Amino acid sequence: MEKRAPLDKNKQSLVIISCLLITFCMGTIHAFSTLIEGIELQINAGRMASSLIYSTGLISVTVAVFFGSTLYRKLSPSLIIVLIAILPLIGVLISNTGSWIGWIFGYGFCFGFASGLGYGFSLYAASSVTSSQKLGLVLGAVSASYAFGAVIFSMLYPLLFSYFDFKAGYMIGVSILSIVIIISLILFRLAKKDLTAKTKSISKNQSVKGKIIKLWLAFFLGVFAGLMTIGHAVPIIKASGGSSEIAITAISLMALGSGIAGIYAGWLADRFGCKRPILVILTISSLALLSLSTFTSINLMLIFLTLIASLYGALIAIYPTLVNHVFGPDYSAWAYGRIFTAWGAAGLVSPSLAGWLFDQYNNYNSSLFFAFILSIFAGLIIWSLKYDVNDATH
């Protein structure tokens, strides 16, 4: 394994701050729920059509992370950050044409790809300047910042729409994001950190393929519950008699809990490794899902939904560190790009399956119980995983 030259603490801090700003901005793609009504009025379409815009964004995020390792080899960090800043601006010009196809291309493809590129690049750049002793905390913070972006802009977008119309408010919001990304570019350039041609791909031997499949499957099964409950939090609460105010409170608490748990999970990974914390996360998540499918108290549901979302945030924050431990820092970007497609697959399957099961049984008990079973299987896969952190190259 090629050893990286150490970076002094000031420059290291500049790179990490830059990465935190990028993921904060790009995480705002998940504030889509605050845009839905405005989009529907603008394009004169229903909920399914607007939901497809977000689904397209999730696909684009996944594609960008998948091909990220190739882009990190071919392009300079400065050019990548410029793309992250420009693509959302191009997207807002296309989406504000006021057509459904404009939102598909502008938000779904342009903003979605920028979001995935920013997330994957930030994980890679932050890991390249961080020692193995603090890797979990730093990557956890980068992932948590992605979640915090969605929380803050879920509150900011409605304020912008109240002072301006939807079209102008959305353009101002995206412009703010691009300005912050430019600030992150300045910080990164001040650090003078060159990452080009440092990431590698792995030859397709059977051992590597087996680990990719195991980690992919465990990630798919592990995030399934979180993506399902986040996507259906409002109808889950309303189906049990909860009010719209409680549903909005639930969404805010779930997003906030996801971000905070991500930082804490990273710290746990540095102290105890990744395997044991992930097993604890999946075990508690399984119990919360089983409880959620059993109890009908609105207050208890609010607690369990927040807990499940927080554990989901902890899992997605700790997983890049696990991949880094298994494959080594030189190959982790390549491996994580492939494993991250599990998140995209779960994001497409889980909300749709929950909706279909609700139509069949007129409640969410069956979908919650199904997610409970999947979380158990995810834990069994992680439990069977064997790797050596000190010898993780191939």
C-alpha cells in the first residue's frame, strides 16, 4: 500500500472544513419534501409525478458515487468542486422552465449528480488527510453534515418561499449553496492538497468480489428500514391518528437524530472498530421496528421513529469507515462506490414496497415487520464478516 505524506494540522483542518461545507450543501437534496407542493403547482402534476423527480435524484446520487473513483483519478479536486458548485445552478435554470421534464433533468440529474459527487468526493478527500485513529469520527462528521444540510434547508426553503415566490425562492436557495461551495473551494486550494491519481481500483479476484457482495447485501438490508420509515413517517403517524403537527415534529427529530448519531457512531468506530457498533445498531433497530409494529401510542411511535432514523444515520456514517478498514485507504473509494449502490436500490424499493403493503392491509404493520426481519439478516451478515484492519490491502 502506498503511504500518504502527512499533512500539517492547519491544512488538514482546511480540507476537512471544506468537505463538511460541501456535504452540508449537497445534503439539501433531501429537503425535497419542502419543494413538493410548489413543484406540483408549477408543473400542474400529481404526487407520483413529483415523487419521480426525487427518485431520479436518488439514482443520480448513486451513479455519481459509483463512478466517483474514476473521476477522482481523472480530474483535479478544484475542477470537481467547481462542478459541484455549477451543476445545481445549471439545474435550477432548467427546472425553473416550469415543466416536469425540466425538473427531472434540473433537479433529478444535475442536482442529484452534484450531490452524489460532493458526498463521495468529501468522504474520499477527508479520509486522505485523516489518520486511522480518527478516521471514524471525521467520516462520521462528514456524513452527519450531509444530514444537517437537509435539516437546515427544510426550514430555510419555506422561509424563502414566504418572502419570495416559489421560483425565486428556490433560485436564491440554490445560489446560496453554490456560494458556500465556492468558499469550500477556496479553503481546499489554501490547503494545497493534491488527490489526483491516488485512488485505485481492485482486480476482480474472488475474495474481493465476495466481500463486495457481503457488504452490499448488509448495507441494503441495514438501510432498508431507515429509508422506509423516513419516506413514510408522515403517513405512519397519521394512519395511527396522529396530527400533521406531530408528523412535522417527527420529520425534524428524525433528521436531527440521524445527523447527531452519525457523529457519535464515527467516534465509536475509532474506539471499538466498526463491527461491534454496527451489530449494536442493527440489533437496537430491529427491536425498535418490532416495537413500532406493535404499539399504537403516538408518543411511543414518535420515539421509535426518531430512534430508527438515528440508527440509520449512524449506519450510513460508519459504513465508509468499515469499507476503508476492509479494503484499505487506496481502494476504499472504488469499493464504496460499488457498495453504495445498495443504498440507491433500497431507496427505490423500500418506500414503494411499504406503500404497496399499506394498500394491501391498510396499515404499516406488515412493512415494519418485514424491515425487522431484514435488519436481523443484515446483522447476521456483519457478524460473519472477517477482516484485518492492519492488513486491509489487496
